[in-house]
Amino acid sequence: MAEAAVGGDPEHARETGGGSDVSTVSAAAPAEIGLRCEVDGEIATVTLDRPDKRNAQTFATWSALARIGDTLPERVRVVVVRGEGPSFSAGIDLRMFTPEGVPGQESFASAAALGDTELERLIAEAQRGFLWLRRPEIVSIAAVQGHAIGAGFQLALACDLRVVADDVKFCMKEPALGLVPDLTGTKPLADIVGVPRAIEMCLTARVVGAEEAVRLGLAEIAVPAGELGQTTRDLAAALLATDHAAATATKRLLRAAPGRTLEEQAAAERAEQVARIRALFAGS
Ligand code: CAA
């Protein structure tokens, strides 16, 4: 059993520790946000839940995502990010490009009137919704079907792992709309596929399907659409079978590896292993 949540009750937050097997992190989401989070034991499932609008995202979606990260119960070890309906996410809500914008939220027109510092702060708050998915204590899995465009592609890239349906359509559309991908997606994309391929994909805004996504390392596995949920659950179960402290330390090492020299990485391995050996064999 699991309960719905968006945002969070700090009493159940990661910072202060979790409690029972099932948590209600907060009240229901306003329909405009279109996001819910269910926590069931060690697994949290974050669902983009505006299928009639293909799970288009707004600033409110990103703030709510950040809040979920802030208040995630400490016992959660796997976070699944999924989308309701035929598409994972059609990206940013295109109303944000109109002068009217999304009621109660910044549009690009109103954001353009802000000073550089305020505008950067607005983008940083949006990025916060994505960055927590890389924390070492959790493994995040994007379960992606149909379109994952722009912000949708970047949300999938923010996760550690991607399981895709065979109908997946990744597309980085921001440059075609006159913008850059700024929701933390450029680094994982370039890290995974390499700079030349990332340039080609972003600047042509072409669609990448399931077979190519697996070949490029953008997805760990592609499965028939009807098997996406079960495959994701099986992967979550396999991840949970590994000791949490060892998994956290290993993810910390692997995440830092691309930015280090071999010598630095070897030193980091030693430091992590000393801590593991002490934890496992102290007093024996
Ligand atoms: N924003 C707001 N509404 C959207 C939307 C979006 N991004 N994408 C789809 N919708 C709405 C449609 O307007 C439509 O609403 P109504 O039923 O009220 O008319 C509904 O969702 C269903 O859409 P479609 O009929 O088009 O559904 P489809 O399955 O035939 O096509 C799609 C799906 C290919 C994703 C198509 O909807 C589409 O191309 N959407 C726009 C994609 C896009 O350009 N996104 C922006 C990417 S850039 C970004 O995210 C970041 C950035 O700029 C900074």
C-alpha cells in the first residue's frame, strides 16, 4: 500500500528520518501541478499525472519535484519517475511561451522582465527539482513510454537509470524553440552519448527511438510497453537486494569517477573501502 503526496511533511523527511512502512508526505496536488508521489516502504514512485496534457511541466511541477526531494523519507532507496498516459512528458507547458502564461506562474515573457540574478534564481529553483535524483543514497529509475520531449527528456536524464518502452521518443527540442536545455540535462546527455552525438541530437531536435537509446546507453533496457511497469519493479527489487551502505558508497564513487584522474579515483576507492571494512568487521 502507498499514499499520495506532493511536497512534504518535514516530520517524514529524509533529514529527520522516516518511520512507518507507508507515509503520507502531504496533501493532494493541485491539478495544475499534475504530480503525485507514493511512498511504499523503500520505494518512492513519482508520477507525472496530467495525461490529458501529455504531462506537460510548469514551474509549479519543478517546485513540487524539489519539495519531494527535500522531504523524501530516509528509508527510501529507490525512486521511480514515471508518467501517466501515452507519453512520459511532452516537456514544458507551451502556455509558458504565451504572453498570458500559466495562471499564477511565471511565463517566459514575465521572466524576461526579471534581472539576471532573479532569473538565474528562478532557473536554479527549477533545476533543484531535478538534481536530487542523483543523490548517492538513492537510485532513481525513469520508466519512459511515448514522448519524452525537452523537459521530459531532461527529467529522464536526471535519473540514474532509464527503462524504456519500445515506443519511446526522446527529443531535445529546446534549441529548436530558441532556448538551451537548462534543466540539468546537458551533462548527463554529453556524459552518456559523447559531445559530438549530443550536439547532433540537440541541434537537430531529432527523435531517438528505443533501439538507438539502448545502443547509445540512454536506456538500460527497452521492453514492450505493457511490460514497462513490471520490468521497472523487477529492477527496483534487484537494486534493493544490495546492502544500502555499500550501494551508496559505490554510487558515490561511480558518479564522481568521470571528473577524477585514475589516481584520484583509486584514492577515493581506498577511502570508501576503509569505511566499509570498518563498518563490516569492527569488533570481529
Ligand atoms: N504543453 C501544453 N500542452 C500540451 C503539450 C505541452 N508541451 N503537449 C501536448 N499538450 C496538450 C495538447 O495541446 C492537447 O491538448 P487539448 O486536448 O486540450 O487540445 C493534449 O495535450 C494532447 O496533445 P496532442 O493531441 O498533440 O497529443 P499527441 O499524442 O497527438 O501528440 C506530442 C503528443 C507529440 C507530445 C504533441 O502534443 C507535441 O508535440 N507537444 C508539444 C511538445 C513540445 O514542443 N514541448 C516543448 C519541449 S521544449 C521543453 O520542454 C523545455 C523548454 O523549452 C525550456
